[in-house]
Amino acid sequence: MKPSALSIDALSSVVGGFPDDGLAASRMTALEQVRAAGLPNMREENWKYTDLAAAVGIANAWLESGAAVAERADSSDVTDTIDADWIVIDNGQLGDDIS
């Protein structure tokens, strides 16, 4: 069964629980836009070949599970296990652990 819509009430609850930081106003604006217009669907010309049902299903499952946020992984966890040349950009800054 395809999920019909994003759970806006659950999304509102999660957004309200985020820190009151520099992105809070942008998050609230985006939430209000989604509340007013919903997500795009395949009836809209620019989205006619894009079915967001799977993404909505994943989002709703995450929201229903309490919207747990994974711990931020240290980039060395990945860069130490894969033999490659790495450039790590972390929060817009070039990382110190370039190898």
C-alpha cells in the first residue's frame, strides 16, 4: 500500500523539537510551505515521472519511530577503512584529516 501523504503533524512535532538555532526560521517556513502546498506529485508536469511514495513511506516510518537522529560519525571511521584519496568537507569547511 502506498502512503498517501506525509504525516504533517508528526513532522511539525519533530521540527518543533529541533534546536532554536540559525536554521529554525527556515525550517518553520519550509514546514508551512509543505503544510500549505503538500509535496509535489505525479500530476504536476515537472514531477510526472517522479513517484515520491517510497520517500514519503520512509519519512513517515522515521517520524513514527520518534525521528531518531543517528550519532554523527567521525569521518575517520570511513576514511580509514577505504583505500582512497580523500577530501573531507565538514559543515562547509575543509577537514583536517586529508589523506
